[in-house]
Amino acid sequence: MTGFGARLAEARARRGPLCLGIDPHPELLAAWDLPNTVDGLAAFCDVCVQAYAGFAVVKPQVAFFEVYGAGGFAVLERTIAALRADGVLVLADAKRGDIGSTMAAYAAAWAGESPLAADAVTASPYLGFGSLRPLLDVAVAHDRGVFVLAATSNPEGAAVQRADAGGRTVAQLVVDEVTSFNREVVGPAEPARGSVGVVVGATVAQPPDLGELGGPVLVPGVGVQGGRPEALAGLGGAAPEQLLPAAAREVLRAGPGVAQVRAAGQRLLDAVAYLSA
């Protein structure tokens, strides 16, 4: 299988620069007249799978599956498999982060051969970037990707992410560590094809410098959360083809009809099409 960075670049070129979310929040289930149960979760995901066929990347928010226990994880497994069968790249928004053997177990679950393993997974580096090494190594070995949290939009994040780390912000330190990893694995010939990216919120006022990253940038928060699709170009000095805008509720609130959700996704895709490679 081709590395995730190359597969993402190909999918993005063919299907557009947008990541659509599956966020089965209880309020959305209620708005779609679905019960807050495993059956309601499954029905919600069935609509999303149909509506999102043909898009490049879909990002299920793992927490909204996890809350249902084993039944929720079973729905997540089926959803990942169905999306991938349609040629959609799946990014599991799990935000895992730990140390040692525990991190290795998370790596096996989300980036190895587990039924939960997707094309890529989000991860938190705030136990030290080196703690992610088991996940990064397993992901590369299995041609999967990792998106490392760098600069998030939540107000609480700034106290840590903008703290000084030897003349750089902590967020910049994370970006620089990812840059070094991509150079180590991919080399200088095709730096933009790195399979490890970062997460930078669409509403972050002072994003880190992304000019040397050599991998993709997931940009959540477009739409309802305040990120303007037309204002993403040049984020942190990243090239347009590195940016992967992400939105969920902006699209999902158009439901519950498959056609309505798909149309909302298409409208947002049209709004960010200027980022196409």
C-alpha cells in the first residue's frame, strides 16, 4: 500500500480539499429525530456514509461512539469499513496520547491491524513528542498517517501551546518535531508527501510557522465554529495543497436527509476549492 501522505495527495487532487466529520452528538441525533442509542447512532452513520461517498476524507469523532461502549465501537468499525469500501480516506479523531507500552497498545489499535485502525488518527503530543514514537513508527510501517495536535482553537489551549519553549512556542516545537520526523522518514526529495501532519485550528490567531512541515495540516473549525473558508490560504505559511479544512456540524445540521447532507458538503467543498493543488 502507498504511504498515507501520497494517498492523501491523490485523494485531495481527485476529490477536493475537504475533510467531513461524523459527530453523532446527542443534540444532532435529536435534531434528526433519532434515539440516543446504539441504533440511533447506527442510523446516523448510515446517512453519513451515503452522503459522504465521493469525498476525499471523513473524520469520525471517536468520543461520540465510545460513549455507547462496545456497541458504539462496533458501529465505528462498520462505519470505517463502509467508508473505506467507497474509497474514502478515514481519519479517526481519537486524540490518543500516552507513554511506553500503553502508547504502543494505542498504536496497535488505531494504526496497526485492529478493526478500529483507520487511514490516519489524531494524537496528542503533550506528554512529550517522543512519547508518540510508537504510534508514529507503527503508522509508517502500516502506511497510515498521524495528525499531531499543535495549535487548537479552544481558549484553554493557549496557556500550554503558546508557552515559551526555548525561544519557540510549544506549538512551534511540535510542528518542528513533526518536520524532523517527516524528513527522517520521507527524505528531502518529496517532503510534501510526509504522512505525519499537524492540527491547527481555523480560528487560531497566531498559528505556528508551517512552511517547512513537509506534511498535511488538518484545519478544523470551518463554518459553525467560526473559521471562514475563504480565509484559510496562507495559514502559517503552508502551501495551499497542504491544507485540509475540516467541518462537521456545519454540514450535519442540514440532515437528516442524505441528499441534504451531501449538498451541504458540496457547498463547503466549493467554498474551499481554491485550495486545490
